[in-house]
Amino acid sequence: MTINDIQNEIIDEFAVFDDWMDKYALIIELGNSLPELDEKYKTESNLIEGCQSRVWLHAGFEDGKVIFQGQSDAVIVKGIVSLLIRVLSGRTPQEILDADLYFIEKIGLREHLSPIRSNGLLAMLKQMRLYALALKGLTDKTV
């Protein structure tokens, strides 16, 4: 599946609900299904700056693809991390850098987040793209 296929799948999942309380419940459920992040990755260097809650994001690199793992101590944020990982993990650095993440607007997520959480979402996206850029730099040197 492409990044856009996954985004469209997420949009369809959220379209089932009219009420934002139900959408929040889905986000929380997605966060609860996020695998626990190994304690060795819960370091200062993996902590996202700009988030009100604590969010750790780790990027691995396997077979030319970025593998993201994440965790948060806040249930809604953990769900957002889960969505971002679902869309971007397992992609090449270039795919991540080129991605237009339209699902965030389409499901109404940005407009239903507090300004602080919205800033945290942008900080997470920025960090994921920075990881992709750094890993792209590594692959460009080895080719």
C-alpha cells in the first residue's frame, strides 16, 4: 500500500463517526494498540521538543526503509503517534520527505486539537522528516 492508500484508509475509518467524542475514542484505541517502546529508546535524544506531553520517537533503518517506533504518556497523543507511524513507517526516506499528509486535515484532527497539541503534532512531523532527511543523506553517500 502507498502512503496515500493508508491515508485514505484512515479517512474512511474516521468517516464512520459524526461525533468528535467517537473520533477521540478511536484515536485512544489506536494509541492503546501501539506497541510499547523499548525503554532503551526512551532517551532525551528521542524526546520530541515542543510537545506538552512526553513523546518519544525512534527511527531505525532496515532495507532502505525508515522504521518508526514511538510512545507518549498522554492517551490522545499516543493515538496521534500511532497514526503517524502507520502512515510513514516502512517507507523510504524520499517517500517520507515527499509525502503530503492530507489525512490530518481530512479527518478534522488539526481543527479539533488544542493549539499546544497542534504544535506537538507539527513537532512530531518535523522530527519524522528530519530523521528521513538524515537517513536519506546516509543512503546518498553509500550509493
